[in-house]
Amino acid sequence: MNGWVKIAGQVTLGLIVGLVLRFSPAVTMNEVVTSHIENNVVVVDKSSEIKSTQTTIPFVKHHNFNYADLFSWLGEKNMYRAGWIFFVLMTVFVVAALSNGANLNDGMDGMCAGNSAIIAVTLLLLAYMSGSVVWAQYFDVMYIPGSEELVVFLSSFVGALVGYLWWNGFPAQVFLGDTGGLTVGGIIGVSAMVIHKELMMPLLCGVFLMESVSVILQTRYYKYCKKHGCRGRIWKATPIHDHFRTSMDDVLRKDPTCTVIFKGSDEKHHEVKIVLRFCVVTLILAALTILTLKIR
């Protein structure tokens, strides 16, 4: 399938999700939730259920940010409309970016499934917190009624990934392909938007981000060098995980005149080691993502 056709599909999916979150009357949140004990009974005080363009920003004390505030110069009525337009566009971007990032990460046996399972478990915990009055108050996050249902879906998603990983571990017997890789990333992106945690994704999905950025920079730099009559790369190979299983001899064998900026070690690592280390990095990023709820 042509690359632009894939992008068109991702944009269409993101647009549908964004518009559903905007116009569906079932999608609401309570921006403020408190509880106290009165006569041995827990009394919950909630602000009214509204449709909101608020999102969570990590490492900030009261870490809710409203996209509409970016357009306060338009006036109260227009800033609300502009905020929702921005939210829908953000949904399109997040879904497309994570879908492509997961697909690029699917380059070694067990790589995408392992990283995605860790990310999905983290999203599962965030969804549970957002759907619980007690935890939403404790962590000072938005209470999103019904988001606990996403916990059920994400649990199934994790189970599917782990079951797939059983047969996808090195040496792989089954493969995701573009259909699976793009879908896995799309599910992660949609889940993040539903619970309004999309701004935490650069941290949680840092491995996907690194894979995508490495490809973009490598492609731009290669074209720049070619335009100026030379051959150059930033890394030995991209996506970045391929850099670690490629030696300079491999590069020079294909292109003897090519220069590489970051050569790193000339040792070629086995893909099992690379996959394990990438999953360790994702585990650390997942722990940091959860810690951002308390480290502000």
C-alpha cells in the first residue's frame, strides 16, 4: 500500500475519533472531584459533567491544561470552538504519530509487541485512575466517567499482545506486518486521547518517538547530502534499532563513499539483546510516566 494511502487512513481514523469525542453526549468529564467522610459515609462532591478540552501535563503541580486557553484572544465563545478544533487536530496527529511509530518499531522479533504491552499496561492504570473518584482525587487528575470500561478493553489488548508475543519471540513464527503494527499504534493513540493523557505519550512512548525521529532525520540528512554531491548518514541504519545490528563494514559494502556521523560501536548486537534493552527502556519510561502523577 502506498505510504500516502496509509497516512490518509490514519488521518481519517483520527478525525472520526476526534469528532466522536467532540459530539458524542456520552463523552464527558468532571474537572474537579473531592470526597470526604460524613457520618461514616463517604460523600463525593463533583463538578458538573461537561465536555472539556482539558488534558494532563506531566511534571506540573495542578497539571490540567485547557487547549481553549491557547485561543483566549478570540473571546470566550470563539476560544471554546477553536479549542475543540485544536483537540480534534491533536487527535489526528497523535493517532497517526503513534500508529507510524509502532509500525517502525516492528522491525525485530518481539520488539513491537513487547514495548506495546508495557505501554498498554501503563495506559490501563491511567484509565483506571481516571475512572475512579478516589484515585482521581488522590492524583489530582480529571475524573472521566466510563473510562473504567477502557480498562477491560486494554486488558484484552495486553492479553492479545502477550499471546502473540509467545509466538513472535525470536525466532518468530508469526508476524504483525503493516496491518498489525499500524493497528497496535492506533489503539494506543486512541486510548490516550479518550483519557486525555496524550501529552504524556512522548514520555511513555519514547521508544516509538525515537524510532520515528531517527527515520525522519536520516532521510532528510541523506537527501541533503545527495543534493550537495556527497553521501552521508547520521546513523548506520534506521529505524534506530537497526543501527545497533549494523556494522560500518555493512554500510561501506553497500555504499563505499558514505560517511556516518554517529558510528558508535562497530560490534553488531544480536537482535534478542536489542529487543530486551528496548523493552527495559520502555519499562523505565512507563515507571516515570506513572511517577509524574506524584512528581510535580
